[in-house]
Amino acid sequence: MKKHELIFDERYVGSVAVNHVSKFYGEDMEVKALDNLSLQLFTGQFVVILGASGSGKSTLLNVIGGMDTVSAGEINFAGVDITQLPDKVYAQYRREVVGFIFQFYNLMPNLTALENVELAELPGEMLAIDALKAVGLEDKADNFPSELSGGEQQRVAIARALVKNPKILLCDEPTGALDSKTGKKIIKLLMDMNKDKDKIIVVVTHNSAIAEVADRVLKISDGKIVSDVTQKFPKDIKDIEL
Ligand SMILES: Nc1ncnc2c1ncn2[C@@H]1O[C@H](COP(=O)(O)OP(=O)(O)OP(=O)(O)O)[C@@H](O)[C@H]1O
Ligand SMILES: [Mg+2]
């Protein structure tokens, strides 16, 4: 049995719907990180989110990924409002459905590349060593993060997300700490993860050049979506300059 069937109805696994979600911070809830935001994300799309610092990009990824709660609204995945899930199932959603990639990789420093990926292994899915092979790092399996370049560390982080074959892959500034050539390789690798068009991939970035290769570009300002453009003919990654 596929893991998602344990909790979610396979027939509805195609999209995520963010419905009127708000997220407030501060004693008097004066900071509106997300302001009545609605958005639907579809399987197969490579989505780029652009927005100024503080506009709510990370908050949006975090609430979709189940890493943060909402103040109001709902987030539907496969016909289920994930904001209402009991703790155990919510944890299962985070572990099995969502893959997260961060700007600074977030690897465990005292574990090797292989061991970092093994942390995310799930029964019935890919093996950690095969995920490392997929990102071209099998030769560095026994290296610790401190013995890897930034791009290699990010590839380990991608392998860690890839190994669980997530339906939703959320990437927060995945190339923010990398030089432009390495950044391009990382974006290519992320796009390659969706060859089967079976995932939702969302990349948050400050770099508007990355948006040129996306299927869809969202702009966010003050916690609201201010632009949502579908690109029928996105550029090829080799033709952009990061
Ligand atoms: N834990 C928190 N406590 C209080 N305010 C927060 C918290 N997290 C985020 N905020 C506020 O919410 C708003 C949105 O923050 P968020 O991190 O989502 O922005 P961002 O678009 O990801 O910015 P950046 O591009 O700098 O990463 C900001 O005003 C921020 O200061
Ligand atoms: Mg952020």
C-alpha cells in the first residue's frame, strides 16, 4: 500500500488549496504575516514565489508544510483540512507528504551525508543511497557536512527530501547561499524531481531570474498574493543567468 493511502484519499492528492488563511504575530496580533490569503497549487507545477523581505513567503511555506499553525482559514490537501488534523496524523503529513529544503541546508553536522538522508527514509520508498546517487553524491556518502561544499550540502538536503518521494516539495531560498553556477544546478535538480509531474514544487526566492523557468509565478506583498501568472512557455534553465 502506498503511504499516502494511510491517511489521504489518493483520488484527491492532486492539489493543495489555501483558503482565506491569515497568520498574525505580536501581542495584539498587529503583524499580519498572511492576510486572508487564498491559493490553489496543482501537481506537476513548478511554482516560484517572489516577494520582498518580510512579505510572508516563509510563513506561507511553513503553514502549507505543517511547520506552523494558521490564525484563521484552512489548508486542504487531498480533501482534508490539515489545520484540523490530530497531532499524530499532522506529524505523518509532515513526515510523509512534505519535503522541505532550506537556504542553509539544515543538515545534522555530526551525521554523514548518507546518515542525514537515512533520517528521512520511509518504508516502501527509495533507499538513502539511491537518493544520494540521484543527486550525484554517492562518492561523498561518508563525508560529514563540514567536508562538503555548499552546493554539495544542498544536494544532500535535496536527497533527504527526495528519499521520501514527497507530494509537496517546499523550498525556501534554496539557492540563496550558492554561487550562480551551483544555484542553476540546484534548480535543474529540483525541476528534474518533477519529471513525472507527480509533485507540487514551490520555490521561494529573491532572484527573479529563477522565475523565468517556472510554470507559474506568484508575487506576494504584505501577506497577500498580488500577482499570479501562468507561463505557458517557461525558459529553459540553460538560457537563464542567475
Ligand atoms: N515568529 C515570529 N514572530 C513574530 N513575527 C514574525 C515571526 N515570523 C515572521 N514574523 C513576521 O511576519 C512577517 C512575514 O515574515 P516571513 O518570514 O514570512 O517573511 P519572508 O517573506 O520570508 O521574508 P525574507 O525574504 O526576509 O525571508 C514579517 O513581518 C516578520 O517579521
Ligand atoms: Mg523567508
